[in-house]
Amino acid sequence: MPVVRKFARKALVEWECEQRADDVLLCVTELATNALRHGVPPGRGFKVHIYLERVESIIRVEMHDSGGGVVRAADGPPEADDEGGRGLLLVAALADKWGVAERNPGKVVWCEFSIV
């Protein structure tokens, strides 16, 4: 996910919104990884949108994919030796808000960060 992180970092620097950069970049990486692993059918891709809402003082990250499936954070922490299951827990812990919206085809998983 280096390309996605680089894209997000560049946007944050250009917007002079680096105060939550670590949180935003980790969530961008987690959402992009999830989209690639779980949301993208063979031969398809995913789309990343990052918005700065100056009036509302938020950064919004959206990951658009064309796959099916239900998105939800795990009910509890994964076992220590589990290889996955932490991504959306991290997003839920770091972002101020997150959610899922329908898209035809697929879905949008989004998160928001207050920059006040």
C-alpha cells in the first residue's frame, strides 16, 4: 500500500493538515488493504478519495470497491497468533467516525478525522 500512503501523505502536506497524519495514514492503509483483500473481485480495482472539509474541520477518507460482502469490525480482539482481524478495530479506535455506505456495485468504507 505504499502508493496509497504516499498519495494520502501528499494531500495532507499540501493541505497543511499533518496534525493527525499518523492516524489518517494508518487508516488509509488498513482500508486499502481490506478493499484489496476482501472487496475487489478478480480483474477489478478500488478507488481512494480523501477530502478536506475546511468548514466542518474534518478529513474524510473513502475506499470504494466493487465487491460484495458485509463490513464490520470484529466483536472482540483477535487472538495473539491471528494473522488478521485488527484493521477495522484500528480504524474504529483512531478515527472519530467510520461507516459503510452502499455503492452500485460494491460499497464505500469511510472514516473521518476532526482537525480542530
